[in-house]
Amino acid sequence: MSAALFESGLMVITANAQDQLHPADIPRCLARHLTGDWGELCDEDRQENQRALAQGSRLFSVYHDRNQRKFYVITEGHAESRVTTVLLPEDY
């Protein structure tokens, strides 16, 4: 597996996502997010993530669990107060 491109900070998950996502898929997709595999983003959003990596701003990924449930992983904040959140689209 590739090395992480950025620190996750505090990792949280919404109650809705915790209840509905397959639990084995969450850590796998978190690892993908941290290594720059943004999942199912369009080219424009991928480019925005590349800029965000350089600037230390918000990073966004889209994945599906094994039951085809769509979910997001978002990392926001600066090194001292960074938070990575797993959530469903309706939680956004």
C-alpha cells in the first residue's frame, strides 16, 4: 500500500454512516483517501484535490461500499485541528 499523503487528524463517522455502511469497507476507503485515491471523482474534482494537497485545504473522496451504498470521506482543517469525516450524502 502507498504511504499517506497527509495526516487524517481526528477520524469521525456520522451515526447514519456507521449504521448503514459495511464496517469492513470504512477503513479500506479511509486508507485509499489518505493515499490520494479519491475514488469516484470527476477529473475537475481530482484536480481540486491536487491543489488542496498543496495548499493544505479540504480534501474530498467518494466511494461505494460492497452493498453499493455511496459515501463521502472529507478531510478539513489544518495540522493542529484536522478532522476526517465519513458520511453519507444525506448527512452532508
